[in-house]
Amino acid sequence: MKVPFALPDITQQEVDAVALTVASGWLTSGKVMKDFEQDFEGRYPGTGAVAVNSATAGLHLVLEALGVRPGDEVIVPSMTFTATAEVVRYMGAVPVLCDVNPESGCLTLNSIRAVQSDKTVGVIPVHFAGLAMDIAPITAYARKRGWFVVEDAAHAIGAELNGVPVGAMASDATVFSFYATKCITTGEGGMVLSRDQRILERIRVMRLHGIDRDAFNRYQSGKPAWEYDIIAPGFKYNMTDVAAAMGRVQLSRMEEMRLARERIALRYSNELSRSVHTPHWSMLFDNKHQHAHHLYQVGVADRDRFIEVMFSKGVGCSVHFKPLHLMEYWARNPGSVRGEYPGAETRFGRMVSIPIYSAMTEDQVDHVVLSVKEAEYATR
Ligand SMILES: *Cc1c(COP(=O)(O)O)cnc(C)c1O
């Protein structure tokens, strides 16, 4: 039996919505993108939503709007995807890598303290694997120092802590990803949520070439107005209506898909905890946390051989992530040498991500459970 590591969950509803948009003749950013943004604003009251063509673009726009400058330092966990750090480099600033808690995969106040300096201007915490981390102590610490906090929530749409969803927590902005493997997808896409009108206004202009919005709105208002103004050298980061059409259906199915992943996570935790290290029950299933279950990671004795055996049984696995400080480019980054990374390295040495997605069949889940037990037994 074949079980790919990840597959999107696309129904006829998504297919129909995309077909309707394509047939409408309006392909790029328009009404459907605005409707998608309004869906988010309805779900996260008090925030403004700006749709973009990736989470990477969204993070970049937020840092630009916050005025990050060359020489500034921004604290980023080493245990993340390279996008979280590369956007800091886009601004000419230095991503300073910090360690993470080995159990949660998330950065902590202590890991921030270990690498901060008088050049620090902000922090980008990552809600790792779909765990809604408690950012309150971090925002409190940051506010006192005049730093910003931007949440990388690429893994965590639908996650909650104490009833507060990721996206409604008290930070400067939250960025979701709709990449093909993420909890909801538009193929490529992202969404920025913020309560700060200045950030929202700036990123709405900068996602589309720096075109002055008032003039652009005039242009769209049906009057024969041809003139617009450019107020800054902006970017090409807008989301298409085709992507947004898929996203609106995916968002409406978000909780249904999350619950399907939760059922799989529950089976894994119940059936695998005697064979491999499974995530702490409290992180995944207690009544404080609603986990997004984007990744399910197990700790094994011999990671590389385990993945090979799983592959031979038809099961795709992955590693999230090789820590950035071990990557050729980031190892040379001046912001990588200050920290020590025992938490990130412990995780990297033993954790394997096994398949978890709502399009998995019962038989596939059974096959993964059996394969994990056999692979760990064979490689111990
Ligand atoms: C996927 C991912 C991103 C980037 O998302 P894109 O939409 O592909 O740009 C950023 N951060 C983390 C932690 C991710 O996993």
C-alpha cells in the first residue's frame, strides 16, 4: 500500500468554485479575493485580513510595514522553515537564531533572552507543527522593550489556546500559509491578519506595486479614471481570485478537516506510544489546546534507517526541520553564532513526521500504524 507523506483534501466543491471563477473571466485579484479576506475578518473579529500569494510574501510585507532596517536584529527560532528567516534578510536585517523547547519545538522566553542584544527590534515565534504556543509572555516581554511580535502561523490555522484562536492573539500580525501541504490550501497563498491599521494600509499598497489605493479604487469604481499614483517601489504579492475561490471552500471545511486529522492523531497517540516517542498528550488533546495537527512527529532510535524502512513499506515520511543553523547559508549568518541549539538539535536527531491529512483512508492509517511499529522494531 502507498501512503504519500502529504496530499491536499480537494472535493468537488473546490473544483466547482475554481471552475466558476475561471469561467467568469476575472482571474486576478478582485471580488473573490475580497470575499476571502472578509471571511477571515468575520472569523477573527477586530482584525483586518490581507490576502497574499504566499506566507513568505506576507511575512516580508509585515516586516517592511514595521520599518525593519539594515543592521536590525530579529529573533527567529532555528527550528523552522527557511522562509521565517529569509524575510529578515530581504530587509537587510539579521535574523538571530534562537533555540526551541525540545518537546514543543517552539521558542521560549529563555531562548530569546539568550540571544537578544541592543539591536533586537522584534521576534517571529512559530506555532510549531500546529501547537498554539502561548505568546502572551513573549509579547509582554517584547512590548516593554519596544519590539514587535509577528506570528508565523504557517502550521497553525485552526489552532487555539484557552479558546483563543491563533490569529486573534495579541501580536502585531499573524501570517497563515496556504501552500499545498498546509492545513488549508490554495496551491500557493497566504493571509496576513493584524489589528494595526497602519500595517494593514501599508501592506495593502505594497502587495501590489505600491499603487496608491485611493487612486486604484477610483480606477475600479466604474468611472473612466485612468490615473493612479505610485507611492513606493512595491511588490507583486497579490492573491488571484482563482486561488481565493479554492481558499473560500477550504476555509469553510477547515474544522471538518482538522477533526479528521485529530482522529488520526488520537489513533497514533493511542497505538504508537509504546513503540516510539509520541508528542505529550497535553499538547495535543488537553482542554487548553486545540491543536491544528499539521504535523505528527514521533521520536525514533535511528531516524535515517527508520525513514528508509518506512519508504520500503510505501509510507512517505519527512523531517521538520533540519535546523537553520546547520544549513550552509545560515551557518555563515552572523546571527547564528551567538546561540546554542541543544533543543533544536535534539529534535532534529530523532523526530520523524509521519503522514497526517484528512484525505487519508482508514486502511492507510492502519498501514502507517503497523509500519511505524515494524520499522522501529527493525531499526532499534
Ligand atoms: C510553509 C512555511 C512557510 C512558508 O509558507 P509559504 O506559503 O510557502 O510561503 C513559512 N513558515 C513555516 C514555518 C512554514 O512551514
